[in-house]
Amino acid sequence: MSVESVSAQGFARESLAVLQHITESAREDVARAAELIARCVSSDGVIQAFGTGHSQAIVLELAGRAGGLVPTNRLSIADLVLYGGDDPSVLDDPLLERRAGVAARLYELAAPQAEDLFVIISNSGVNNVIVEMALHAKARGHRVLAITSLTHTRAVPAGHPSGGKLADLADVVLDNAAPRGDALLELPDGGAVSALSTLTGVMLVQMAVAEASSLLIAAGKRPPVYVSANVPGGFEGNLELEKRYAGRIRRTAS
């Protein structure tokens, strides 16, 4: 890659090419993901979205945003403090997401119901808490939708004692097409800059939500979606929609 490629236009050109590629290559997998989402919503289930690190950006794209589905719940390691009563100092541990038992605790705090769908996001798909959450959800009968980089996950060893990776455990996998290490533009003297997985993850999420909404409409059901709270009546209307899922979805500012 030339020095000229490490630029705003270089990233725009390369990332747009990847986005265009996944709109075609992921079509069948997006359709399968949409079926899981529509089935969950139709069954009065909640979409339990989980990720760590920068994957939380994709969780936020799915859970609790304007234009998104109402029955969505954000799971976060911070729930140990927000809902579990742990001392905030536990979050200072840089290796917390690799600790055994964290995912099981987060699952218990969320108290999912049988019809809930788990959407687990991880670029590498190998961190302990990610794999543990997938294993925990599968063992309890939940369907699992994964958003991950198949290129990255195939290039690195498993981090969980089981030897499993997120992509191995999911019912449906959406490949975000990010390179190993996530950064897209190679630097002349080694390393790379400009991460890709957030852009492609957002695209995949919104494609799947749009397709799921189409399936719901075709079945004669109105998709329960949020309206921006910054338009007249939006906040009040959203509160009414949320009542259907009272106690099952959590909306926090953190």
C-alpha cells in the first residue's frame, strides 16, 4: 500500500469498497439473521446485545436507539456495578473480560427469558467473556447471532479453555469483513491505522433490522421501533412502547 493510501481519501475508498462488498456477500446471512430477530420480536422476546471494548459501539447501534427496535437490551461488563452491587474498582481490572464466571454473572443479572435472542459482537471472537456468554446462552436454549471478523478469528488462537470461538457457537454469523487487527490501512514501517469493524458492524446491524422489520410487516405486525426523543411526542410514545417490556429492558446513560 502506498503512502498516498494512508489518507482520508484512502480510508474512504478502501472502506467503501468493503461496505459495498458486504452488502452483496452477506445477503444470505443477513436474511438468516433477520429471521432470528423477527422470530424473537414476534414471540415477545428481547434481543440481548453484548460486546466489550469497541464492540460496545455496535451494541449501542442495536439497543435503545432512534429507528431501532424497542425490545433490545444492552448487556455490559459495567452491569456488575450498575445492577450487581460490585465495587466500581472491579472495572479497573484490564483483564476483567478474560475472567471466568463474568458472563454467567451478567446473564443472571439480565434474567433473560427463553424466547430472548442473544446478539454477541466481537471482532476477534476469542475473548473469554465473549465465548463464555455464547456458551451460557446456548446451554439455556437461546439462539445466538454473532457479528465478528472471520479473518481475524481464524488467524488467532482461542482464548477460552474450551477451545471454542464465537463463530463456532453461533446459529448465524455476520462477518464484518475487518482485517486481522481491525485496522485497514497499512503503515509504511509496519502496523496499521483506521479501524473498520465499527463501520461494517453498523451496516450489518441496520441491514438485519431493516430486513427483520420487512418480515414483521409481511406477517401483519407493526415493528416496535423507537422514534427520536427529540421530535414532538417521541419521548412519550417510546415510554408507551417500553411498557410492553417492563423490567426486561434497561436504559442507562452509561
